[in-house]
Amino acid sequence: MALALLRPGPDTLACRLLKQAPEPLTAFARRLPGPASEVHLRVGEARQWARSCLEAGRATGLRVLAVGTPEYPARLTEIVDPPIVLWALGAADPDARCVAIVGSRRATPSGLLVARQLAQNLAAANWTVVSGMALGVDGAAHEAALAAGGPTIAVLGCGADVVYPREHRSLARRIAEHGVILSEFPPGTAPRPWHFPLRNRIISGLAQAVVVVEASERSGSLITARLAMEQGRDVLAVPGSVVSGRYRGCHALIRDGARLVETVDDILDELEGVSRLRHERIANLSEISELEEAMAVGEPYGVDDLARITGRAAGTLLAELGVLEVQGKISRAGGGNFVRLDAAASVK
């Protein structure tokens, strides 16, 4: 822990020393600049800070995963600059088969729908969805994986005990209950702009493949894709409209060799060599509720319309509509309306 606190961000030297030196902290300290007395003071302060962080972590229910221990994600040790320490809230298996889904924080409804469908069907196919719990595509992917009954892993650019963005308080609680929240930053660390490129290498490092949904030319998701390529992970991208510019980053990735993704079959074909879903695992997702039966596919309905048709209260309908939206069975339309999606298309 003291070694992790002594060096900010990725440090390949520290990682090599952890693997090779019998006393890595001492070996690392010898390479620090400055007089020996100052270095000795810095090391002492790092040790004291490490003790404080461990106490704070225990108080908030965080577990420590240190590189070289059995609990540490094995896939992360393959990259050149793995985090020396990970803080974990929750208990999902980070060595499970993982696919990262990343994309725009200001995604369009169609981009959010694609993220939900991919995450839902990946979870149904027994893949763990990894993302960064940001607004937009990240949040949609986490929500859909949970709705499908699968675990999901969120990697944060702040302390694992800090919810960011605040809008995701409920989501963070459910991820911790049914998955795991990970961070290399000590408890209580606030989000900072430079933290997010650092966390992106962990997202890609945990995954066997990274899927980019709706990314512009300057999207932070492209950093994750580039890191994934450097780490030897598969990179896939969802194409979109050429009019708005929201998919220029995805199109650039496809031109550079990323696999084009239209349905989850494209991802499974890349990772498993199969172009079919395990239909028995998604059979429950194809069941049609009474509310869906009341809606014709492709037709817009307002909440008042559905209340008249079903005789149910608007508040109850809104709650069920929210669940169906997360499951990718309906989509929001203009004017506060909802549209039922084609069930066959939603499980492709």
C-alpha cells in the first residue's frame, strides 16, 4: 500500500520491483531522487498514510486486492502497468469472462438502446459487463446487465466509496450488491480529470474485449480503445449516422481494424467463435408482460393512453415502463411517449 501511495499513477518500475524484488518498497525508495534523509521521511509518511487508508477502507466496507495475491484479478497482471492495489466494494469475480462497454456520456436514445441490448444479451450469455459508471452509455450498460440478472463491474476515477456522478447513487448501491466497484484510488479520493484516463487502462485490462458505442472524435472512450489495443484486447465498435458526428470515433476505429458490431452475435462470434445466442439463457427475457401486450409494436403511447387502456395508475405504469426500458423492450419517443420494440430484434 505504501508503494502504491509513493508513486502517482502507472509506474512500470514499481510493478517490476513488485514481481522481482524481495523488498519492493525499499528497492523503489533507493531510486527516488533527493537526499537519503528526505527519501526516508517520504517512505515513513507513505507507510503512515497507508495505515490510515486501510483503517478508512475497513470502516467503509472496502476490501484491498493487492497485486500478487490470489484475490487480485489475474487478467490485470498481463498489462505492463497494473494498479499495485485495488479497492473493492462488492464481491463479483473479476476473473470471470468480461466485456467492457464504453461510450458517450451524452448518448442519444438510440445509442443508449444499443448499449442496453448488448449488455443485456451479454449478461444472458454469461459474460460480465465492465464499464466506468459514467452517465450515458456506461450507466445504461450497468443497468441492463443487472436487469438481466448478471453481475457487472464498475471501475471508478475516484475512491470506491465515493459515488460519482451523484445521479448514480442507486446504481452504485446495486452494483455493490450484485457485482463489484473497483478503484485504485484510496478511500475518500474525489474525482479529478486526470484520474479517468488512468482508470481506463483498468477497464480495458479487466476485459477480453472492449465495445465502443457512440463515440465522437474526441471521446474519452477512444482512450480506452487505444489502451485495449496496446494490451492485446479485442476492440469492437458500433457504427451510426454520419450526419451528427457522434459516431466519428467509432467509424475511425472500424477503419483501423475494429470489428463492426450490430448485434451481440458479432461480439460472441469474435470471442467465442459462435454466431448464436444461448437461447435457453435469454428465454426469460422474451416473455411478454401484460403492459407490453397492450402496446402495438412501433406505436407511440403516452402514460395517460396506457392508463386508459389498462385501467392502472400512472405511477405504477411509469415504474413498469422504467423496467421495460432498462430491459430494452421499450424505448422513449418524443413528447413523453413510449414505443414497444420488436421482441425478435431485441434478442439478436
